Amino acid sequence: MSAVRRSQTAATMPPYPPTLPIQPCTGPVRGSVTLPGSKSITNRALILAALGRKTVTLHGALFSRDTRLMVAALRALGFEIVTDENALTISVAGRGGEIPVREAKLEVGNAGTVARFLTALVCLRPDGAYHLDGDEAMRRRPIGALLEALESQGATASAHSFPFVLKTAGLRGGLVDLDAAESSQLLSALLMVAPQARTPLRVKLKGETVSRPFVEMTERMMQQFAAQPSDYAIEGDATAASYFAALAVVAGGSAEVKGLNLAPSALQGDAGFCRLLAAQGLINCSGLTVSRGAARQGIVAGFNDFSDTFLTLAAIAPLLDGPTKITGVAHTRKQETDRVAGMARELKKLGQQVIETDDSLEIHPRPLTPGVELETYHDHRFAMSFGILGCHDLLKNGLPWLTIKDPGCCAKTFPAFFDLLAGLRAGSY
């Protein structure tokens, strides 16, 4: 198949239909895709650039629902931001810890990074009043522990879940207790604003945090931005790379994945997914090229450090030989949806035997049931994961056997996903 070349933006793409039958691959994949910029890095970089003292231009930035929400919120707070979607750049004029606008309404959607990072950011204002709200799903996601920590610094919140009004008093510093067991973003939010406190601010964790690599990402990015760069390059999305690694397992062949970074120096812990599949022999990685490996066995592995990718493996587990057991994912029950329960439910629709615990999924492959319409729960990772499973030519005739609901939810982090997938199948770009 020919190379696939497509912008990551959705500016010119028609909306997806409410349901999408997934067209299988009828032969080995051949082609090239370019990963979108990392959402996690883009939204951290936007906050860190706003906290700086000069203008920083982000290159290779992601333009998706989550990053647009962050840009819109920062603009509502008075920050000067210039975007160029064709060039994939965002320029942010830093204000050195100042929050220009005293009162604002901030919409966070269902974006955890936007919700947590903005909540901490606005608390730098000594006399602010901010109304924060999001999607219905956001009202069930963890924010209370962060608000408690900020209240110990002088802020007051009208509620400990969305929506709430946050009255701010600046950050006085000192020791702050934080329970980040439900989301590492709570800790990252505090860390990024800590240098702006009036006296040194230290965070004391109550227990452990989940997804520690995301905290390490925050710490490393803070060091990078401390040097006050004028330009900052955003890594390709390692979580997005998991789908193309899984596609190699499902359809065979190979694909060049531009932006893939498996080096030890990479910021993203989710690169661990490709490393895991390579170590198990399911894929081969050579430079930017990912291809199917010789092995087909199921995997038993802990996913705490790269839990955003567990749905990718769970979705293709029915095609592996023997059971797959995924552990370390209890905290994903409080993400965009209850990801553990949702994945168990949809796999059972497909005829799979699934053993679910609070912290794990064990999947025993059974013959797949065709003609199933799968829920995505407005969760981009369900849509993309099952989009990859649907590329398996189950009926051996190239006809769709699996349909997913709400494919447009991919706009959260990867607007062009299904277009790129279609290009790999058909060589249409």
C-alpha cells in the first residue's frame, strides 16, 4: 500500500456518522502514518509556557478537543495565544505567574489535564473568582483531593466536584498534603504551579500516586521550561502509536510510524506499550517501522505505568493464543468512563470470556461474534482500540463484521484517526 500522509487536524474533515462499520484489512498493512502531537505534552507545555516570562512557540502541537479547550481557557484568563493549525504551532506569551483576568468562566469538557491543571493555575491569582464546569462525565472524575490541597493554601471552593466556583488567594507555600491515588494529574497540577508560590511549596503525598511516568514527564518538562526556551518541540503521541503497533499484530505487514520515540530519553511512559509487545515477540520495531512479530501468545502484564494503552491490548486479546491478563488499572475506572467495566462489557458482547476484578481484566479468547455494535462511552480510546480489532478480516471476505458507535469521539486527542486507518487499508493517500 502507498504511504499515508495526512494532517492531524480536523479543520477540513467532515463529521463522522453516529455509527461506523469497520472495514477489515484484506492483506498485510503497508504504508506510513504521522503521529499527532502528544496531548499530555501539549497541555503541560501550554501551562508551563503561560507561567514563563517570554513567548514560547510550541512546534508539532496537537490540535484536538482537549488542547483547544486548554487554549480557549487560557485565552479566557487573559493570556495571548497565537495558533497556526496548518503549521502545527502555538505561541504563548508568558506572564511570569500572573493570571491576567480576575474572574472567568472556564469550560474543561471531559479533559482531565485541562480540569486539574487550570484549577491549580488560577490559584496563583490573589483575588480571583473562577467558575469551572465540564461535561457530565467530568462531574464524576476526581478533583476533590486537589481542591483540598489548594484550600490549605487559602483558596475556597463552592463544591469538591464539577461545577464549582473557586475563590483564590495566591499560594503561600509551605507543606501541602495531597492524595493523588486516583490521578497523577492532581500531583502534576500542583508541581507546575509550586515555583510561583510566595515561599517554597512542598507536596507531601498521602500514599502513592498512579501512573508515575506522567509525574516524571511533568518534572522533566519543568526543567526544560526553566531554561526559558523560545521554541519547544512536542513529541509524537506514544499512546496513539499503540494503535498502529496493535494493527501490525492484527493485520500483519509493517508501517512506518513517524514520530515514534522509543528511546530511554522519551518523555512519555506510554512508549512502554510498544516495548512490551516487542519484548513479548508480538511486534518488531526497527527505527520508525513497526511490523508483526512471530509470537501470538497472550500477555500477562501490569499496566499502571502506561494505563492509557491497556484498552489497546484488551481489544485485540481475542486474536491472541491463550489468555491475556492486564493488572494495575483500577484507577482507570474514574477516567473518561469506567474503562475496566466498559471493556469487559464490550468484550463479552463479542463472545469473549472475561474475568473482571477491581484492578484487572483477564480475557480468555473465544470465537468472535460478528454483527455486533459496540459502545464507546464517548471515550476516544474505546473507539480507536475497537477500530483496530475491526481491521481483522474475521469473515474472510473483506466485509465489516464490527460496528462502533460515536467514532467522532476520537476528536478528543486524534481527530484524523479513522482517516489515517482507512488510508493504511486502502493506500488512498
